[in-house]
Amino acid sequence: MSGSFLPDRAHGWIPGERLARREPVLPAPEGAPRVGVLALQGDVLEHLRALRRCGADAVAVRSVEAIGDVDGLIVPGGESTTIGKLLVRLGLMDVLRQRVADGLPVFGTCAGMILLSDQLDQDVAQPLIGGLHVRTRRNAFGRQLDSFDTRIEVAGIEGGPMDVAFIRAPRVEEVLAADVEVLATVEDHAVVVRQGPLLAAAFHPEVTGDDRLHAAFVATVIDAMPAASAQG
Ligand code: GLN
């Protein structure tokens, strides 16, 4: 076996091995930014593939060491309560909050957007990473629109509207600080926001094969890498 995919990295692992055998995760080019996908629960493998297609060294992470070792991180969709509880139980929450505070580029999609939010529009508390100055409402699109595919224009993304999937998606109810930019809306509510190195999308960009948001995030990661700019 060539071993050119499913690399067994020191601090990472690639889940879904049987699936991956059918559709290999592309090997990363030399010097590529290392972008982790938080792999506790949810849609991990599709993000790894999208990141690889965008030229990143994509690794699944679920340890303190792995979180410390990445240049950027995707927090995938799934179930935000489950992911949040696992972050606490596995002792990852503090290191993740610290890295966000230190400026790590993080892209939260769907449940990941919920987890990045400073506040939720609900009475019940759940563990959040926070850092993104928004108040977010879970499962915000009513029954009719519970899950739907749509095309939306995202500011800064060239080439026309993106094909995306909303799956029991959240939306931003309120932007809490001036440094939060709204990049896309649905029904007048923000569904893509950016705050410096933090990017959040209410939908799943990884299931439709449209990699433009992943590519934009990888570009943000490269910009934030001190070594890369020092080396020119
Ligand atoms: N409804 C889920 C939550 O509240 C998010 C759904 C998703 O990530 N597709 O966490």
C-alpha cells in the first residue's frame, strides 16, 4: 500500500476509514497550513476532504496537543450540545478558548457557529467556546424550512451564489459588536459572519462540493501564520 492517504499523524487521526478508502483524502502539499477539524461528533470527513482540495494539511483533532498544533480549526456541524459537552469532558474547552483568545483562525459551521457564539437565544445553558460577538438562535428556521438547500450570495466570495445546505440551522439574531461583519443573510438574518480570524456559517458548506468558503478560510489561515510571512 502506498499509504498516500489516511496519514496517521502524531496528534491527529482520520475517522471514517472505510469511507475514506473509497474516496481518498488528498495528500497535502509541502509547507501547507495545518488546518484541524474538531473530530468529536458531526461532519468531519467532508471538511477534511474540502480542506485538502483547498491545499491545506487537513487533520482531524481531538486532543489538547492536536489543538495546540494547528494553524487553523474548523468546528463542524453536528449537535452543539453534544460537541460542547464532549469538549468539557475531554478537557479541551479551556485550551480551545485560549487559542481563540490568542487569535487562532476558526471556522464554525452550523453547530460550530453556535459553539463560537458568545450568547444563545435560549434559557437553557450549554457549554460554548465563545469569542464571536453574536447572539445566535438554534434551530431558527421553522418547521417548513427545517432543512433546505439554497443558493446564497456571500460577500467577498467571487463567482456567483454558493450552493449550501441548511440542516436544522441556526441564525444570528443579534450582532453584539462593531467588528462583526455580516457576509450573508437569509430572511434578513445573518447566516455568515466574520470577526477578524473567526468565520461562522449557519449552513453546511462541505456537503455540496462548493469549496469557496473553505478556500477563503484557508487564505485567512495562511495570512495569520507568522512563519509563512517571515519566510516570504
Ligand atoms: N441543530 C443543531 C444544534 O443545535 C445544529 C445542526 C447542524 O449542525 N446541522 O446544534
